[in-house]
Amino acid sequence: MRVFKSLVLLFLLPVVRGSMVQLKNGGYEDIVIAINPGLPENDNIIRNIKDMVKEASSYLFNATKQRFFFKAVKIIIPLHWLPKPEYLSIKTESYDKADVIVANPFLKYGDDPYTLQYGRCGEKGRYIHFTPDFLLNDNLYNIYGPRAKVFVHEWAHLRWGVFDEYNNDAPFYVSINSGKASVEATRCSASVTGKYIVQSTTKECKYDEQTKLYEAGCKFVPNKIQNAPASIMYMQNLPSVVEFCDQSTHNEKATNMQNKMCNYHSTWEIIMNSPDFSNTSPINSTSPPYETSFSLLQTKDRVVCLVLDVSGSMAQNNRINRLYQSAEIFLLQIVEMGSWVGMTTFQSTAQIKINLQQIVSENVRQNLIKHLPTSADGGTNICEGVRKGFEMIKQKYTNLYGSEIVLLTDGEDTCMSNCLTEVEKSGSIIHTIALGPNAAPELEQFSDVTGGLKFYATDTVDSNGLIDAFSGISSGSGNISEQSIQLESTARSVAVKQWMNGTVTVDSTVGNDTFFVVTWDGITSPLDILLRDPKGKEYRTSDFTVSVLNLRTARLNIAGTAEVGDWYYWIQNNHTDSQVISMIVTSRAASLAVPPVTVKAHMNKDTNNFPNPMVIYAEVSQGFLPVLGATVMATVEPQTGSAMDLKLLDDGSGADITKNDGIYSKYFTSFKGNGRYNLKVRVQGKDKTVRLGRRQSRALYIPGYIENGEIKMNAPRPEVSDDEIQAKLGSFNRVASGGSFVVEKVPSRGTTDVFPPCKIIDLEAQYEENKIHLSWTAPGNDFDVGQAERYKIKMSESLLDLRNIFENATSVNTSSLVPNPAGTKESFQFKPENFTIENGTIIYFAICAIDNASLTSEVSNIAQAALFLPPKESSSSSVPGDKGINVLTIVLIIAGCVAAVLIAVSTAVCILHKKNRR
């Protein structure tokens, strides 16, 4: 158990980025539930949210044995809803950082509640998604159960990182009970009773000749009245279910994600090992000590103040010019129409450059860039700059609530702590951009305490780090159609008279407000530029605009909606020396009705201590649907040393916990020293390979109930066809900044091999033709990079023995098995020795990998191979606890009748025989 606790705590350290939830004396406070700005005004949504959470508080309190409840909740109201006296001003809360979002699904059939989970067992999720129909349509009660119980189910995903105890992809498995093999529904606890019914016909299920499990379309239909109190992570809709599965009720044999991801431990064990549990004590009460309170917060127009460092160090490494180029892109292309924008600069003192202006036209944007700084001198006083920004905002508003500060600095300031408390209490969100290696190490604290974004840009010009940082600061309102989307951001050094060529794909989901921007760092005269659209129309240097205040940037704004397809560009360096040239392309949604493809990139934590690994994530989606089949490359740029490129995968192996969920992942272990690191992700989708997928981890759709012996089926889950889900996405390009992170405790003299191969999480086993066939994805030498040296495979007839005492289990001869490079699909087959395989035999397998430094991975997930020959009777209608007559009972009755007949016949023969002898 001590080892188990340490493994769980290793993955509990990361926190949900932006979440403000606090736990005080068992009560969760500052839970943010945000209503999407695209929803029409409906007071019933607010009312039903309140009813759901209030009821859920009592349910959670009892389910966690009087330990947790919901104390205080904030509901974010869209800007376009009519103001009301009870609506307060939003502070640092936002839609993008909400714990729960209420929004329409992208497709018409999509009311399944779900929690977006990136991480491993024990890691917090990203958000819970409820549709307005789920909150308003009472007809969904029979399908999902009471909303309060669904909320607790999803809260367990979000807060404690547990997983579902059902499996829509593997709804049945073979189990041995009392020496008999049988097919069971994937569930927890196993004492939940019901029947196996074909949903379309309500007939009893038959066995499938190929899988030896139940036929396609078979559903486990539970009895409405149960004695089983668990589990909330299986069927929270059942009236008897009031608990999480614990060690005594857990079904470790079920083929579900909870077992696979949490090493066959129950959900309650994971919850007990969470920081929440260790920091609280049971409350001596039968009900929560407080009723849930609610605050209604309405969003307002975006207010942004640029607070820019113009101290003497900004004159070094061309920083002041790069600041101008980057901030100009932000003001002309990124910040949304209707926003209020102002600007202050600071050195030893601070001054307001321009007061808040509302962006209602291109003229306002042009006026703002005239006030960007072009020279630098003096010392650094960051607090003065922030306070001057606060002062400017207060000239228009009575408070700072909901405003944003974009704070850029390259210098150190030992007095930053003097205003940290003031910043934390201000109600303003501070986004920080650290420029160069000497930016104040305390800078990120301003973002941490206000929920702001964090960026880092090196002095390496060809990384476009500063431009990408400003491009990543879009509104957190949730109104994606208004936000700027980066299609391209590339830069490289180009020799004299040489060309920089490339292709940018404009897909059908974007095209409005499209800009092509070329920057360079040498001479002030323009470069030779040729841009050709998909229909062959050409744009030359003369079509681009070069500002008299910024002679090293050429900008082209495409009128109307940009042509869909590949845009080609050729840029020649006509200077007498080589220079760095960059191409930046931004656009906005082409239609309010069709959400654009978006990319969100981040690390699993903001601060890391060596030698703990990190994980890079990139979420690629259109609306709420995952985009599959894309090529995703991450670039990590350290404070010192060259940048590193990694390919992120969505294959359900290594760092990626779920295949085809649109979350592309990769371990990162190539630490090049202490300090800040910058993350950038490039995504490319090709027309022939990219497709949309269905959201994973959806709430269990209950097929029906058995009540008083009568089968009452719900309507089948409405599924969209492949034609409907495969919107004409086509090819696309995206670039996204993942912000910055900090690494500490990296040895100054270099590192030895301290990273083992990653855990194998997709091991599968099958029994075919007297042989065992194993398959899995190869790990690497260092987690999921490189190549392991050898494998160790063990097998046992006891799942728990294999988990608890892996080394003592029976070894499989792997002398002929040589690991392939990470990411390769591995297969291995053998004939098991010392095992008698007969009908009803189940053998469990696990594997670990060893690298060339003899470092060993964690033991894999456990796979089972079963030899099960279904009885000749084609159906088996019930599970233990059901009052129906099962096959065994029928067989015994028939056998008894036959025996009685034989006895009667034998008696008659004996009597006749005696009479004949007489």
C-alpha cells in the first residue's frame, strides 16, 4: 500500500490549470460553472443548476462518508443576457477556466454528460460539460438518472481523477465464479443484478461464435430494485447506489478504465489517497453543515492594458524592435473587436502611453500602434508599471474586476513582492511574458495568483517566441468565433539571395479577417515577396503594407473571406547579409454556425523538479468533437541550448491514456538545465487522413430497467452516422503556444540515465489454436523515447497475485523477443507450459520493459486470455441475484425428470421379471 500511495501521489501533484476551487473544512468553494455565450437567455438553466448542485451536495456528503460537500458556487452569465440586480461583476473567473461548462454540443445528438480527462489515475480533469438539454429536459432522467447523482459521478472524474467502471467498447468479459466460467457485464460492483437483453428485440442475448461473448446489440439491463449500494462510477442512476466501490465491493476483473488506469484499485481507494482526503476529517453530522451558496457573475466587455518594459536592457538583442513587431500583431490582428485597450510603459517610473480605447474600427487599432515604444532606457520597477496600468483602468471603471494586464519584462526586480498582495486582491488577471534569460524569477507569481497565462520568449529570433506569446493572449469568454486563430508561425535564417518558401492551408472553418505578415531583422527595405492563393491570384510586395513606424514588417489583409486551400509563398532575402525571416498567418472563423478547428497546448504542470518526467498535451478539436489523424509536433525551447522537437501521439500508449480522443501526448525528459522553457505546438491535418471522432468518457446511457419482472427499455442511444460526424474538414494548419514552464534541480554537470521505459498500458492477450497471442505498443529507453533493451513477461491464474507479487509469478521465455523502437506495435506468441488449459481456464498476463541501464518500467496493465466454450443453449438471460430461471436450473430439472423416468421404468421391469420367474 505504501508503494501504491507513492505512485498515486506522484500523479496527484499537477493541478488543473486555471481552476480556482478551494477545499475548506470539507466544503468546496469557488466552483465555477460557466454558461456558453452562444446560449439564448433562459432562467431555467440557472434554476436547474442550483437545484442540481444543492441536491448533489447531500449526495456527495453521504457518498464520501460525511467528508465533502459543495459550499460555494459561482455561475458565469453571458454578456448578452439582460443585466439583473443580483448579477455581480466577474473578477478573475472566466469561461475558459471554468470547472463546469454549459454549452450546446457540436452535433444534434450529444447530451451525454462527460468530463474531459487528460491525465493518469489521480490527476484532475479539465472540465465537466453539460448540455442545456441535459439540464432542462426531464425526460433524460430515465437515461442518466437524477442530475445530482450525475454531477457527483462527473465530479469524481474532475476532482479525484478516477475513471468509469463500465466500458462501452468492452461491455462483457469472461469470469470464473464458484469454479464455473461465465460471461459477465463489465460493472462494479459485480452484485448489481439484471438480464442480458438485445435492445432492439428485448429477447435474451445469444453467444457470438467468434468472440465467445454476447452478440452485438446485447445490453445488460439492470433490475430497478437492487440491494447493491455501489457504485457511483458505474450506474449512479440506480436508486440503491449511494457509494463508490471500495476494497470490499470492487470488481477487479471487470475490463474497465478504472482497473486499467488505476492498477485494479477501487475508486474509493484512489479518493482516500487524494490530497483532499488527507487534508480533511469526517464531519459529525448527518447532512452538510452549510447549504450551497451561489453567486451570479456576468461577463463584460474585454478590457486589456499592455504594461511594457522599456528599461535599458530592452535595447539589447533587438528586444525593443521585436516587442514592437509582436505587440503590433496583437493590436492589429489578435485582440477582438469591441475590446477596450490601453497601454503603459515602465522603467524606474511608469507612464500612461494611451488611455483605454474601444476597438470599433481599423482606425482605432492604427492609433494604438502609434503609441508602441521604440526606445529603451533606465532601470526596472515592475510594480510601478502594474500600478500605472491599474490607475488607467480605474479612470474608466470603478474597479479592476475582470480586466486584464499583459505584463512584459526582461529584467530583474527584487521589489516585486511589494505589490503581490495588491495584485492578488485586485480582481484583475495578469498575463506575464518573460523575455530573455534574466527576467525576474518571481514574475510568474503574478499569473499564479490571478489565473493569468504565462509565456517565455528567448532571444533566439528564429523561434518567433515573442510573436507567439502575444498571439496566444486571446479572450477567455468562450466566444470562439470572435477569437483570432494562428494558422502559421515560422521563421528561419535565410542566406543572401536565397528564398524562404512554404505553404499555408486555409481550411473551410476559417478565412475571415485573414492576415499574412512577413517580418525580418536586417535592413529596413522590404523583401521580395510573392504570395499565390489557391485560385492562382498573386500578391506581390507592393500589395503588402509596411508601416512607417515599423519598417521591418510587411502585412497583407485578405479582403472578405480567404480562399479555401493551399496558399504558396516565396520570400527572397535581397539584403547583403543573411537575416531571419518569418511568416505569420492569422484568421478568424468563417461562419458563426460552424466552429473552427482549435488547438490547446500545455504541460501537465507549470513547475517541475528533476528527475520527474513531464507530459506535453495538445487538444485538437472542432467544437466539442475530437479531431483524429492529425500530425502534431511540439517544440520545446529551453532557456539555454537548442530547441527540441517531439511528435505527439493519440494512440493510447505511453503518455497518451486514451486512443482516438483528440488528445495528443508525449513524455518530455530532455531537460537542458534549470530555468524557463517555452512550448509551441504545430498541427497539420491532411484531407485523406484527418477525421472527427466521438467524445470519449461519456456518461453511461442506461438501456432500460427491469421493474416487477417487466422489461422497460429506453429508446436506443441516438447515434450520428459516420457521414454526419465526418464534416468536410479537409486539410488544415494550426499553431498554438503552450505557454511556459519552469524546471528546477537539474544537475549542473549533466545527467545520467535516470528515466526508465514508460509503463505499457495497452497490453492485450488472446488464446488461439493452443497458443497465447500478446500485443502491445513498445515503450522507449527513456519513457516513450528510444528503445528498451528487453522485456519481462509474467503470467498467473490470479489477477491480484500478478499485481501484488509480479516477480513471483510464472515467467514466460522471452529470449527471442527483442524490443522495437518506441511506438512500434509489438506481438509475441507462445505455448504456455505448466498450465493445463481447458474450458473455463483464464490466464492473466503482465509485462515490464528494462532499458540498457537496468531501469525497469512499472508493471503494465493486466491482460487476460480465456478459453471459454459457451453452452450449446444460445442464451443466458440472467446474472446471480436475478429471479429468472437460468440455464443450469433448466438442465437440472430435465436431468431430474429423466432420472425419475428411468427409475420408474427399472422398477416396472424388475416387477415383471419376478412375476415371470414365479
